[in-house]
Amino acid sequence: MVNGLPERLQQLRQKYGLSQNAVADRLGISTSIISGYEVGTRTPSVEMLYKLSGLYHCSTDFLLGKSAPTNTLDVSGLTEEQVRLLERLIENMK
């Protein structure tokens, strides 16, 4: 098991307000597998790490403890113009 992975997975799931069942449904696996990841009795495959990073909007490096979390925004569903306006707003706030 990767050191700290179970804790990061549990923290991310809770951050997004998801139950283990909801995560399992979104990933197409059983709840017991998610539970195993979070208690450290199972290790996700590379493919599953990729899916988890997409679900939690983080890098696989973060999940594996190789980098700090990055701030990301989910802009799916926004138009190109809305994304540009959001980028300008963020830049002005710095």
C-alpha cells in the first residue's frame, strides 16, 4: 500500500460530500473495494488511480503522495467566454 493513500482517498471523498457507495457507483466497482482502498487492505490499479484522480479533480501524483494538492476548478459546462471571465477574475484577485 502506498503510504498515506487511504487517508487521502477518504479525505477527498469526504471533501466532495460523497459516500463510499456513491464513489463505487461512479467508478463501476463495489463499495467493499472503495472501503478496502480507504482502510489500506486493497491497492488501486493504475487504471483505478487514474479514475479516482478524475473523480476527485487531483493528480495521480497527489494521490500517491508525490506532490502537494493543486487548486483546480471544474469548469465543465461553462462556455469559453465564461471560462475567460473567470480566469480574468482570478487574475485580478491576486
